[in-house]
Amino acid sequence: TLRLWNNVPLLSIKVRGKGGVHDVPALFDTGNGTGAIGLPSVEGFEQWTQAGIIGDVEEGNGFIGTMVGGMVKTDKLYRGRMTGLHLGDAVFEKVPINTGGIGYLLLCFQTTDLGKFVLDYPNGRYHFEPYADAGVWEGDRRPVMTGADNGELKIAAVWGKEARKKLAPQWTVVALDGKPLEKVTLDTPNIDELLHERGVKTVTVRDVEGKVYEVKAEVFLSKGL
């Protein structure tokens, strides 16, 4: 079924957990840019984890992200993978899911890579037809997420034990290999992409109290990269 919620479509979908298959509402937002399904409620994410709907859970520290309106704070950051997402007659396993910023499970644009959605507003229905070669996105497992904030590159979120020991949200990236970082814009790529592009070995960061630290580039990179 399909119904409107705040003028956007709310789809009825199914998710698999320990107790079987559950019906849940999903806000269909093709313009969302996180690349994963979002479950805004921290309590909901924890409940779904306990129910076996979400696995491979990792807890982060920081913000949802740095958007046009600045950094958006959340109580806790979680990311993991869903045991089974049912869309139409298809079932997709290990679909990335994380905490988001609104009041419903959020189907982000990556879901449209799995198949074709047809929304029938007059009849309150929707249809999903999977692509024959549909493949589930592996998810974003980067240890550090950054974003532009008033011309500076700020750390928005930190994941994993190693990164959380040496970095924290709201810290500023001030130099790469000792060279001051030029003014950044909203389209500046994440820190890991910058490091790869420039072959950087060390990153200089400034904490919220103004203290400066030099950190090895490996802390900002996903394992195996």
C-alpha cells in the first residue's frame, strides 16, 4: 500500500527478523543523499538489532552529516546491514542501514538501483519490479566522515575504535602533509578521497579547544585501501 505523509509517499514494506517478517512504513525519498536506508530513531535501531532485523552493527560518534544547514546532531550514530528487505516479490539481504534524521524508516535513492518503482497515488498502491542484475550496495564503512562548514573541513562522524581514540566530531582538518588546507566548499570530497588523490601520509587536525595534532593518514582510510 501507499499513503501520503507530509506530502511525501509512505510505502508499506516488509523486513525479516528473528520472529519472522514484519510490516513497516517506509518514506520514499529518492533525493536523499546518504546512500543507505536510514532509521532515524536510535531506539528503533536498537530494537531492530535486538529483533535480528539488523546485523553487523557499528556505533559511531558525531553527527548525521554536514549539510547546507550545518551539522545535524543525533544522540547516537549506528550503521549496520538488514537481514532481509522485502520489496514486492524480491528479497534483498545485507542492505546497508544507518541512523538518520526524521521520524520514519527512510528508503533512500540507492534502493532505486535495485528495481523499478511505480507509485499509484489515486489507488493508494505501489509496484516494485526488481532488475535482473540488481546488486545490493555494500555500504559506507569509512572510519571518518567530513563536511564543509564555513569554509573549513570539519569532522562530522568518527567510526571504529582506532579512529575514535585519536579524533572527535567538530575537529577541523587544517593541513595535509604539513601544507595548509585551502578553503573548502560544499562539494569538497570526503577526507579519504582527498588523501588518495594527493597521496597524503599525515593529516593535521585542530580540536575544539585549539590544540593541534598530527595523525597518520591510515586512521582516515577504510581497511584494505
